[in-house]
Amino acid sequence: MVLRVKKDGHSKTALKHNVRSK
């Protein structure tokens, strides 16, 4: 997941939200 986020810059925001939701 982290690797994928690194590849996608805009995905970083989505991941941040996901982590916060968790």
C-alpha cells in the first residue's frame, strides 16, 4: 500500500484519510 501511494502523489491524500478513518 505504501509503495503504491509513493507512486501516486494524489493518492497520498486518500491514504491519509483512510488511516485517519481507521
